[in-house]
Amino acid sequence: MHHLRTTVILTRPQGKNQGLQMRFEQAGLRVTTLPALTLQRIAITGPVPDPAAFDLVFFVSGFAVDCFLICWLSKACNGRKGCMPVV
């Protein structure tokens, strides 16, 4: 009887799958890595919304949080002393 080995397909961006891939492989699963996204920062030219104006702010990734905070804090700080953007 032929038993099929389960395959997991990881689609996270290049360089973001290693830890998860290793855990799946240690569990005996076959892993295929097919990055479906390329993450990059883009210039924001319009107003940056203040998160305090919303009841809930939801981000889909840590990268999205980092990008928003860098943009929001740099505009909110606007050179004020003691205010440092996250880098």
C-alpha cells in the first residue's frame, strides 16, 4: 500500500519561511516554498490617519505595522524634540 506524505505549501515572502519550514519538516511533513509576495515600502504622499480616530485598527502583518508606524510617527513627530520615529 502506498501512503502519501502530506505536503505543506508556504507562500510567505522570500526569507520569511525558514522557521516554519523547519518545524513542519521536523514533524515529518514535506514542504514546498513558493513565495507569493514581495514586500516593499512605498512613499505615502497623502495624510496618514491617526489610529486614535478609530475603534479598531487591524494589520495583516508585522511588516504592515512597521511601515505604518514609521510613516505615522515621522509625520506625528515632525521634528519635535524627544520624539523618535521607529526604524
